[in-house]
Amino acid sequence: MGSPRSKVEIKGFEAKYYDILMDVLTLGAYGKTMKKAIELMKIKREDKILDLGSGTGRNACIMRNYLNDNGEIVGLDISEIMIGKAERRCRKYKNVSFEKVRIEKEIPYKNYFDKAFISFVLHGFEQFDREKIVKNVYNALKVGGEFFILDYAHDEEENITGIYHYFLTKIECPLAYEYAILDQEDFLRKHGFSGFEYAYFFFKRVNLLKGVKI
């Protein structure tokens, strides 16, 4: 089991209707943001991509559109409901697969992937588990491989006020607030990443952060 402060493990009704809920809550912006973020990843036709917290497979199927048959996507998730939905959604693609894996535990990949992607998942873990996840990604990527994190953007504590503060601490979870004030670039640098690039969404409250394995 994960931390009692975390909401990263999605179950029941929320897992079953996750995509619909996200679209409704964001007035349709969620799907558009995902498509734009994946476009910015500049996926090459034969890339091997690790999708951490792959959920319903929505993002994996979008990424697959950029690949040929020699490319590959491996999605990791802990929810059997989510994995089932992902497998049904991507069943026509032989080079897209999903595994039930806790991404904060050691994963069996070394120097294999060209890109790794994690979307609105990393903020939901305690910092010690984030450390393990980033270490897993570093090990799984080839040298020069790219790590893309779509999540809450870094900001100073004094700038996180009002409705946004309430959202992060009460509606999301305290871990989301802690992630937002984390120096994310410094965090990745300590784990062997550099060459950072950013793209911003939702009034700069969300960013796509890219780091490169050195």
C-alpha cells in the first residue's frame, strides 16, 4: 500500500470512468493538453517509450500514432481496472503492452528506452518514493534518453495562495502541494539528468518538464 496521504491509487468508480471525469472536470482541456504534451515530446518512429502510471492507455494510444511497427510502448500501472481498459483500448497495437507494476519498486529495465513519460502521477508520491521512481527511470533509459514529466509546475510558497492553495492541499492532497514547491530541476539533476526544457499549460500551473539522461 502507498502513503495514506496519497491519492495516486485510483480505484472503483473513479478508475472505471477516469477519462470521462477528467474531461468533465477540465471542461475538455485535459485531452487537448495530453495531445499537445505528447506532440512536444517529438517522438521518433522507432522510439521505445516507458509510460509510468499508464492508466487507461489513453496516452499510450496517442503516442503509438507517432511510431512505426519497430517502436514500442510499455505501460506500467497498479490498477487492474485501468490496465484492463488500457489493454482493450490499445488491443490493435502489437507493440503496446501493459504490466501491473508498482513504479516506486525496482523495475526490470536497464538502458532500454529512448523516452519515459509520467503524467500527473509523480506529485502523488512521498518524496522518498519519488526518488525511487526517478532512479528507476534513469536506469531504464538509454544514455541520452529523455524523461518527460507532465505535472504541477514549480512555484514559490508565497505564490501558491487562495483557490490554488486550497485545490492543492484539500482537493488534491498535501503531497501535490509539496511537489509544487519542490525544486524539480534540482531534484532531477541530483539523479543524473540535465538539458532541461519546459512547456507550460493551465496558466503556468502545469508544465511538461524534460530532462535528459547523462
